[in-house]
Amino acid sequence: MDSDVGAYQLPFYYRLAAEPMVRMTLTVFADLNAFLGEWDPIGMPKGLELDEYQMYVPGLLAAYNKGQTVERFLLWVYEQQIGFEVNEEFWAFTRPLAERITQYLRAHEE
């Protein structure tokens, strides 16, 4: 499982650090929070959705940086954190939004 770097072998955890990552900046936080506010699975009153979901922004970014899909993270929030059952309406809105978030994050990888 080690990576060959010339004559040296690097342990697996060094390879993880070399993977592209997205760093949490104020802009990334605000943009991801806006995406989650747009998702708004519990239907918060207009203007309150940004406060409601901001606690999930660090987890979303950490999950992405660890290789988890955005769709899977949103599913976890919906089922495990909010306690809703998944239905067709959830997938119809969540899949396209997850793809947009993924594209955004890929564009911000370092």
C-alpha cells in the first residue's frame, strides 16, 4: 500500500495528504452554506435557512476531502440527523444539487 517516490517508500497516510483537498475559507464556507440553504430539506422560512444548516458545512467539506460523495453526506444528514425518510422528491432535488456542490468543490481543490 505504500507509494514509491524514487528510492523511498512513503506510508499510506502520506499519500492521503498528497490528495487534492479543498481548504475551508470564508468564501468556501459561505458558498457551501448557500448550497445547503438552497437544499433546505425542512423548509425553513426565507432568510433563516442559512443559519439552520451552517453546522453541516464543516462535515460536508471533511467528508468530501475524505473521498465520500456529497450525495451520501446529504443522505446521512437527511436520514440520520434530521430523521426523515428518503422519498422520490428527496432524490429529485438532492442528486442535481449534490452534483453542483461536487463540481464546485472540484474547482476549488488544491
